[in-house]
Amino acid sequence: MDSNLNQVRDKIYVIGSIKNKEGKIIEINFERGKIVSTTQFGDFYQFINVESKEVLIAKIIRKNKIDKIKFRQQVLQEIRIYQQIEHKNFLKFYGTFEDENFIYIILEEYINTLNDYLQEKGQFSESETKQFIIQIVDALNYLHENNILHRDLKLSNIYISKDYQLKIGGFNYAIRLEQKQERRKSICGTSKYLAPDILDNKNGYSFEVDLWYLGIIFYTLLFGVHPFEASDIKIAYQNIKANKLVYKEDVKISENIQKLIDELLNSDANKRVTLDMVIQILK
């Protein structure tokens, strides 16, 4: 699959032969717009369909950044996951193409990440946070029902659409399990989000790690800081393993919400609350 990159005056155009979910090849002429966000795995740009004027997002990955086999596998895995899922709380996948230097993953437009939105607001009210968490739980339920572990659920992998709905993306570390009871042992994800069952890695881990990430997100949205924040990552890991969870006294939350966060961030994976129980409490 090819693309041609052309610059006309101050505008950059990309012609991509996109392979969609159905395996069909569609040639589309895009105008590259502004950069929307940047991650270690790629830069996100607005891509405007020249013919229809529809605005989409292209995750553009430099091939020289994924020379290592494991990074290439992560990119391919992310594409596979996008091809397999369809749910209102995931970024819609339009297809992918590549050229000599880049891989392009075409996704629906979003206006912000939840992380950037939090930086603007500082923190969210309990009612706002509950609405966010309900949407995230709905998406996680879909993944887990389809035997998919996200393994890197964090604020910067959660996007806000034009109609202010949450959309989950960032499937670089996601994996589909062969069986529900299967356990994984590879250490992956974002350092300060890692669950104790990943850090200890004695008996492997499963869907419970995504519940841990949900607890981290829940706490961070309410208090504006990471629950195990530390100047040194080793200290953060010690705090995680020791379950040293401290609630800021200047932020008041209801008792049942604090208890729910405690249960999501239980260092014993087997004692974490289930997604169904989270929904029952929040609704």
C-alpha cells in the first residue's frame, strides 16, 4: 500500500490507499492539518478528506522508530485490535496505509485527550468524574467480554470527541487472550500506572490489571494528582506495593466513592471490585 506526499505552497497533501476493516482498498486524498497530540508511539494530525471535507485523525508513526521487532509488533497489534472492535466509546477506525517512511492509522476526529482536559481544569467534581468512569467501564466491559486486555489504560489514551463523549485508544500493549483464565507475565505499560500484580509477576496477571488502571484514573480525576505520585519511580513502586494510598483532605468525596477507589486499588488482584459492581455503585 502506497501513499504520495506532496507539498503545494504551505499545504501538505497525502494520497493514501487505505485498507479498511472489510479489507477493501480506497484511495483518498488528504490535506494534513494541525498536529493534535504527540506520544512516544507517534504523532496525531488532523487529516482532511479533500473531496468530502471530513476531518479525521491520522496517527503517523515513523518507521525508523519501530525498527526493533517488539515495537513493530506493537504497531501491528494496535492495528489488529482496532480492526476487531466496534463500540461507541472507542475511536472509530477507518483504515491504515503506509509509505516508505511512515505508517498511517486513520481514526475518527477528537478534540482533546482526557489528560489535557484535566490539566486545563485541575480536577473534576464527583458527578463529572462518575460520568467519565461509567463510559470507561462500558468500554472495558466490551474489551473483557471479547478477551482483550488493554494493559495501558491512562488519561492520555482516552480521547474526547466533538460531542464530548469519551473514546479509548492507545492499543499498543493490548492483547487478546486465547482463554478467559489465561495469565500473562510480560511487563508492559506506563511505569507509574503499573499494577502490583504486574510488578510482582509471580503468578501472572489478567483482566484485574485494567481495574487497577481504572482506579488510578478515578483518583486522578477527582484529586488532580496521581495516587502514588513520587519524585523517584522506585519510591512510587514501593508505595504501590505497600498500597500507601493517601486522600487529600482539601477534596471532599463521598464515603462510597472512596471505598470504591480503595477496592479498585487493592494490591491483591483477587479482591478488586468487578466492573459490574462499579456500575452498580455509580448508577
